[in-house]
Amino acid sequence: SQQGEEDPQALSIQEGENATMNCSYKTSINNLQWYRQNSGRGLVHLILIRSNEREKHSGRLRVTLDTSKKSSSLLITASRAADTASYFCATYETSGSRLTFGEGTQLTVNP
Amino acid sequence: DTGVSQDPRHKITKRGQNVTFRCDPISEHNRLYWYRQTLGQGPEFLTYFQNEAQLEKSRLLSDRFSAERPKGSFSTLEIQRTEQGDSAMYLCASSSGLAEPYEQYFGPGTRLTVT
């Protein structure tokens, strides 16, 4: 079953704007990861945040994690048309060995 | 290319036929995962191997599905007596498994269409 729930399901913005996607989960986690998927392709790992971290940056990406609220957000700054893709959060549970994915946010960046 | 590879990329089959997919992980990775993804959904875990041992299977993996990883290298996923509901993208991923946090690297997927 899907643990994560992404919000919004779809987001359309103009190039240069920031995009924020949210993810909620239900169980205790070891870490939370964000992946990107271009249409019909495999997933690409973007960034990982451990359960004892609150914020992490990688280039134009900023991820936050609030374990008390069981939620995370992914911010993409200064978006580009090439950022158009589906974005998934995935949790790695403390008691498990698998990634559990949310349903994803479809981001469209208009040039 | 040293990434995860999958073969074939696309497979069209008739209901009732058997199909087999192959995944070649990153060579030094000892963990290998199979996921299934349907349109508009996130990937769902099917099974994973540590070396040649299949350590966990999802309830999604019915009796018609079988996965192997002989010698702890490549893996195959076989679906017997395919049904239309099996139509999906089948994704393979690998990770080093030597230390947390087990970042997974995904292959391009095999898209299965059952007619």
C-alpha cells in the first residue's frame, strides 16, 4: 500500500518560479527520499534526508522534514522547463528494508 | 553505461502467455529490488534480494509471479499466465546495502502490455 501522500497532485508554474511539493507519511522512518521521473522513464534519485535532519540543500533543491508531523516538502527554486516531471517522495521505514512511494506530484514548468 | 539495465524495454503479450524480464544491477551492489508501477501511481514494492537470497516479498506478488537472482548478479522476474491487470511498468533498482541509508538506483523499466 502507498504510505506517502503528495500534495498537490499536479502543479503548473512558469519558468523562473519556485515549486513546492509536500509529502506526508504514516510510520516511523529511517530516511525520506525524493525521486524524479520523466514521462515513461525510470526514477532518478534527487535527495535524501535522514530522520534526524530537518533541512537539506542540493543545488536548486531544498528539502525539509518534520518528523513530529510526519511530513516533508521539496522546494525547487528558479524552475526550468526541463524540471517538468513527476516527483515522488519515498520513505525508508525503520523496521523495513524497502522504499514506500507516494503517488507523486506532476510538475509542469511552462517556458 | 554502469547503471541499472533492464531488458526488454517494452513487451506486448497476449493474456495467458508467460513473460520474463531481466535486470542487471550496478555491479558492486548486493541488493536488488523489483517494483511495479501503474499509470499515474507511484512504484509499489514487489520483492528484494540481498545477494542471491530473496528476503522479502510483497502480498502483490501472487503465485503467478516468481523472481530469481542466481549467483547474486542479474535477476529475472517471470509472470505466468498473464492477465490484463498485469499491464504496468516493472522497475528494477539496486543499492549497495553495505551501510544505510540505502539509496536505490533505478533502471529504465520494462513496460508490459497484456492484450
